[in-house]
Amino acid sequence: MDKTNSFVPIYEEMSTFLLYKRNCQKLTYRLKKKIFEEWDGYDFYDDEYIKGNKNFNNTNPLYPTIDHKISIFYGFLNNISEEEICDMKNLCITKRSINCSKREKNYESIS
């Protein structure tokens, strides 16, 4: 049995997800300026005022980042369109540390 062939479906699925994720990142990037312009300065999840944290290095855990309330991974698994995942209603701003710890979870599952 050729073991490399057994991995083909996994690679195909991964590349499909990576394409979906890349499309979501592009759509989100197009809205970045608007999201930050309309932002009230508060972290969506813990309600801490973090607008001043924009001055930090973007790798700082307190740096404000855009988050998808319904995660990109969940959207992919559940056949949710990239447009819906990247809709303004599904985007929020939170600290990098919260966004990274959330990973593939959704807003409802971390509350």
C-alpha cells in the first residue's frame, strides 16, 4: 500500500481550508479601517478600555486586534460563506491575548 496516497484527502481538505482562511483574511483586511474608525475603544470581551494600546507593538498581548466572533475555522466546518464570517456584525476588537486564546472557539462558547 502506498502510504502517500492515504494523505491526499487530508492535504486537499487542508488546502481548501487554507484558501477559505485566506479569503476571509482578505475580506477582513478590507474592513480594517472602517472597524477601527467605528470602534468605541473597549475590548469586546472584557469591556476594558484599550484604545491607547494601539501605540504598543503589534505583538504585545494587549494590542487591539480584529476578531471573528464566529471563528473562521467554525465557518469552514459549517459551510458558512466567507462574506458572512467577515461581515461587520461578526467582527469585533479585542486584545491579542484574548484573540489568541480563543483560537477556533466562538463568542458564545467563551462567554
